[in-house]
Amino acid sequence: MQDLESPTTSFARILIVEDDEVQQDVMKQILKMSGFTVDVAPSGEVGKEIIDKNPPDLVILDLHLPAPEGVTGLMLLKDIKENPMTTEIPVIMVSSDESEETYILCLSSGASEFLVKPLRMAELSLRIQNALELSLYKRQVKLANEKLEKEKKRLLRYFSEDLVKAILNEEISAELGGSSIDATILFMDIRNSTGIAEVQGPKKFAEFISLIFTDVMDLIFANKGSVNKLMGDGILATFGAPVPAPNDAVNAVKTALQIREYFSVINEMKTHVQEAEGGVGFGIGIATGKTFAGNIGSFRRMEYAVMGDAVNMAARLQDLSKQLKTDIVIDGNTRAKLDETFKLKQSEIRTIRGRQGELEIYVLD
């Protein structure tokens, strides 16, 4: 069939299914002069064979064909439209019967156009061109939708579904630059990954990390978060970037608690890894504050990134969780956005590397 990238419909392949030899010759000559490739079938049976073997770009089909094998014009039309491989082919029905019932019957059966014999060649050429252009447009739309669906699946690996819709609807800019917004950052690291990698070997360790990341990312997305980066055995997730929500801090902490429960289950069931002595551990740091969120890089390659004090703080708190011998540590800004349902204990350690002065640091029970 015609190349979807073709800018014109002038070189389309047309099949004429017509038993009247005079009509065949007239249409064939006119259409060839217009640049079309033309095939002719004198019956519905021959037309069906040609369509099944090499589907054309358009069919001109006589309604009242002789049907020694039982294949009438209407039957061939229905066959074309019921076959998934040919249903998009435009069909122009022609007949000497100009009754309204015949017109409705043909169009309701899937015909693109209905023309009355004797045919006026100028009108036929115009209808063919219109039908081909519409068919090409439909295929281009289908191709664009398929491409869009692939892009959506790719984006869904990193963002929640509602955020992906906002990106694809251009509610979020695809240009370089961004803005400073309040967001909550969650930084998670898998503990003892080096030891696990030594026991498992590179291939099995990569599978192990991928399985855990898939499950953890599902938890992040379910709580309206986004995955900004995968860093070896760590995940940087954002809640409120690029689109803020009223409960970003709460959603981040809920995610952390669900991750804790998830690791408890896989360690109890020996899921994902059996060789890790003492099971699989993790550490999470959560911080809230002003964050730059936007596209950085160049016109050649862009990356959506979050940067700022909250990002650095989340990474430091995750690191501090090792020293505190706990799994989830949050900052004072995040604590201020939580209600009393969350059980927190203020840490005796109030300083972290790279920051001056005392800080409010909490451990999540």
C-alpha cells in the first residue's frame, strides 16, 4: 500500500472492480493519466483475491456485480470492512440505482462514497482524491497515536500517570528552564548492595535491583510521586515537582512507610534475594523546601532535574540514617506538614555534614 510518509496521493494504487468493460477502460485510462497505478477485476471473486494478496489504497466497486460464485458488490464491501487488514481502505461504490435506499445501504455498510452511473469522470477524480487524502490523514493520525502511546509508556517509567498526562497535554513545558517550587524530596538507598552484588554476580544483581526498583517505583507513583533519577542502588523521588499538590510531604512519608513494609515482606518471604545475610535493608531521607524543577542541558539533550537545598538535605538525611541505625529520617520542614497520626522521635543528632548550625531532625517510628 501507499507509503505513509508520501506527501501526495497521486501515486496511489487503485483497484477497479467492474464487470462492464467499457466502464473499466474509461476509468482505467482516466486514472492512469492522473498518475495512479490501476488494477482491474471483472468480478467480486477476482477482486477479493487481489485485495487479499496485495491490498490497494482505494477500491472502486460496482454494487451490482455478476456473482457466479456468490460474491456481490455489497458482499465484497462488507468483507473489506470486516477484515482488520483492509478495513481502513476507502471504497467508492458505483451503481445505476440512484434510490435513497441504495445510497443509505452502501454508506451504512462502510462505503466512503456513492456515485451514480453513468459516471462523470471529473467528479470521480475529485472523490478519489478526497477519499485518499482522508485515508492518508487517518493513517498518519494512527501512526502519531501509536508513537504517542510509546512515549507515554516511556514516561510512565519515571512519572505517575496524571503527571504523564500533563506532560503530553503540554501543561508542562518541554523547553529548557524551570521554576522554583516547594517540593518534598525522598532519597532511598539499598543497604549492603555491594555485599549482595559480590554474592550474586553482575547479571543476577542487576535483575535483583530491577525487581526491587520496579516495586518501589510503583509505590512512589501510587502516592503521586515521580522518579527523578535512578542512581546505582538508589532512587531520587520527588513529590510536588513539577506539579505541586496539597499533601506532597504526607504522600512522601506514606511512601516511605509503605517501602518499609515492602522490605519487611520480601525479607520474611525471601523474595528477590536469598543470599543476603541479614536480609535486604534500606535507608530513606526526606526533606521539604524550595527546589528548582525543570529541564536542564542543551537543545541536543535535555534532562528533567530537581536541584536545591531540599535535594541535598534528603541525601544527607539518608546517609545519617546509617549512623542513627534506623531506616527513615525526615527534616523539620517535612515534620511541620504532618499531623499527629505519624509517630516521630526527634533525633539527638542535630547537625549533618555540609550544613552549619543545628537542625530539626526526626526519626520515623
